[in-house]
Amino acid sequence: MISAFANTWKIPELRDRILFTLAMIVIIRLGVHITLPGVDASVIKAYLDSLKTQDPTNPAGGVGALLNVFSGGGLQQAGLFALGIMPYISASIMVQLMTAVVPKLSKLAREDGGRQKITQYTRYITIGIALVQGFFVAKSLTNPSTLFYMSGIDKFGTLVPDPSMVWMVMTVVTIVAGTVLLMWMGDQITERGIGNGTSIIITVNIISALPGALISAWNYFVTGDGVNSFRAIMMVVMIFILLVVIAGTIAITQGQRRIAVQYAKRVVGRKQFGGQTQYLPLKVNYAGVMPIIFASAVLGLPPMMLQWFFAGQTWATKLYGELAGGGLWYYILGGIGIFLFSYFWVAMMFQPSQIAEDLKRNGGYIPGVRPGKPTSDFLDFTMTRLTFAGAIFLTLLFMLPVLVGKVVGLPPMSPVLQFFGGTSLLIMVGVVLDVMRQVETQLLQKHYDGFLRKGKIKGRYDKLNQGHAGAPASAVVYLWTVIAVLIVLGLTAYIYNSTH
């Protein structure tokens, strides 16, 4: 595996792709930390400095954890990328569901150039969602005390000194522009970099919280107040549990049921086609991370509605604490929602009748199963059982932070525990496997050893973005030159502020 990492730098195209992806990641993280115009950055800095001393027993809140996953802290820092990539993900989910339900969109998706039109529709919907969410973000910044991810910031000063209409319009336009820029950068990473751009942006935002979580855990279990030998042992237990959970997540993510498909022999001219056996892979976790995102997004609506329409009422405050703070009902409703959404997503995306028709048209059949409707019923029955196992896995993964928290003595929504399950862990595992597949494919094409000497990493990628050329070497050099200048300017400003 170490030699595989060394070999990646021996292939010029692959090296340029990796450098281009890293440059985009640096720009994304810079955008998170650039404060919106009209917002007092000193107030944000004082507030964030106060959070550094906060122990990990303080829960982040169920909704707040999801927002931090997709914005990378941009909401909390009132940065240019405050909304992150979430509007684009919401639009993509809406368009995918509409494509499966609306016959015109389904027909368009199968036509030549139809996917490009659907992608264009997705981008338009993204701008609409970003406009609405950007307005609410700008409005909430004028009264940040009501925001659970900025609770207590009022004591450090006024966040928005001049909340005029001009500032409101400028802030909304800036937030929407930041979302559009992120969406464009994600497309560039997909075409000219390594991996899926949108997934990499989310993963980078997740990993950005890892150093702070590790420091908090170290202070709490090893060097903090009230530390004892039991807490130190719990730190070791947490590391062991983390390794086991990651290994199990990789196994389930890679797990698949391979259905044998036999193709009949046919002679065309002097050549003979068919006669070989291929396999139709059905993934155990076919829905991926979508059910967890769905359930978390739906659970995020009631707390906002309670704040807007029932502010100050006792029952609303109690229910808000249960849902937004990761209480018992948050996990009960979330687990039920994930289980149901798993079946819903598979029903929308997996079409056994279409697969059976394609097999019949191409002369393929499943041994022991008649072509046509019997094949469709067999695939539907098999996928239903696999979906049950995948839904149970996703539900357990969603509730895993609670179980780990009970073992080590942390609340369920502690920032330390977000890496033990739920959306964060699934996305990170999926993206890392995706990147490794693409890099390994490129290495094997250039006659180098991959990450695994025996076999290949399972996945759908047999080619590395063959339809698009990698980033030009000159463009990568210019890009890294600009980043170096920005880093020097940033360090200069930091040293100047520290000495004055």
C-alpha cells in the first residue's frame, strides 16, 4: 500500500489531479473562514475562542451537528460558504425523486443530452433554495441569540452593527454566490480532480472538525479536571470502538449480493457473442447515506417551526430540547424515519422490471428463473431482503453515538461522538473508498500495483473520468502560487494582529 502512494506521483496526470483537488480544498476552507460583509469578525473570533475551552460533554444538538457536517463550520463563523453544499444536495435529492416519479423527467433522463438538462434544472433549483435559506441566515444574524449554534454570542458584542436593508440584500447575494461557487468547484473536482467533488467538499468539512474533537477528547479523558484512571481507560476503549465501527462500516458498504446472469450464444456474421456468465451486483446498503440525510433533514423542520410559531411556551421549549438537543425522541423518530426512508429510496431508485426487460432484450437470464416478470419478482424479493439488512445497519449506525456515549460517559450529541456513526462516518468511508478505487484504477492502467495486490477494491468505477482531461500542469502551478500568496498574507495579518 505504501508503494501505491509513492507510485501516484510517478504518473503525471494523476499527480496533477491530486494537486488540483488539494488546491480546491484549500480554497474551500479559506472561504469558510472569510466573514460575510457587515458582520463583526472580532465578535465571531471572541465567541469561537470561548468555545475552545468548552469540554466535550456539551452537546452540539441534533440539528446543529447536521448543519456543521454540510457547512464545515461556515454557519457558526458567518463565512462566505455559510450554507455549504447543502442547497445543492437538497436540490439533487428533489430532482432524483422527481425523475423517478414524473414520467416526463424519467423519459428525459434516458434521452441523449437529457442528463445535462436535468443537471441544469438541479442548478436552478439550487439557486432558489439558496436564496430562501440565505434570507433566513441573514435575518437570523441580526438576532443571533435565537440560534442554537451561536448561543451566548451576545455577550461578546453586536454581531451586525448596521442591519439595514442594503446589508440584507448584499448578504443574501453573497451567500448565494458562495453556494454557486462551491457547486462549480465541486464540478471541477469531479472533472479535473480525484473523486466526486460534492462528496469531497462534505468530507473536508467533516474532517475539519476532527482536530478540535481529538483535542477536546484528550483534555477530557487524559489531562482535564477530574481525570482518573477510569477515564484514561475509556479513551482507549473509544479508539478500539472507532476502529471496529470503521471496519464494520467498510464491510457493509462494500457488501453485495452477486446475481449470476447467463447470456445466450448468438452468431453475428462469423463472430460468436454471448455464452459467458456475468454478475449483477446488488449492494446491501443500496440507499447509501440518503436515508440518514432525509431523516435528519425532516427532524430539523419541527425545531425551527417551534422557534418561529411557539417561542416561549413551556411545552414547545421542552420538545425543542428533545429534538434539537439529541434527546430520546430525536433518536426514536430518527431511527423509524431511516428505516422507512431506506425502503422508500430503494423503491424509487431500483427498478426490477426495467432490469428484467433489459436482460431479456440482451439475451440474458438468471439461471433457474424464467425471463420477464419472474425475473422481476426474483430481483424485487432479493432486493427487499437486502434492504432490510441495510436499513437495520443504517438505523444502528444512527443510534451508535448514544451507545458509545453511554459506555464512555459522554452525551449522545457530543462533538467527539459525531465520528462514531451517522452521516459523518458513512460519508467519510464512502468518499475514501471512492478515491481509492479511482486511484487504483489509474495505477493498474499504468501497470503499477494498486492498494491491494490480490483483487481490486469493489466499486462501479472502471475508468478515471476518461471523458475529461485532468487539470493542466500550468494551471495547477498558477493555482498553488495564488494559494501560497494568500497563505503568506494570512500569516502576515495573523502576526500583525497578535503583536498589536
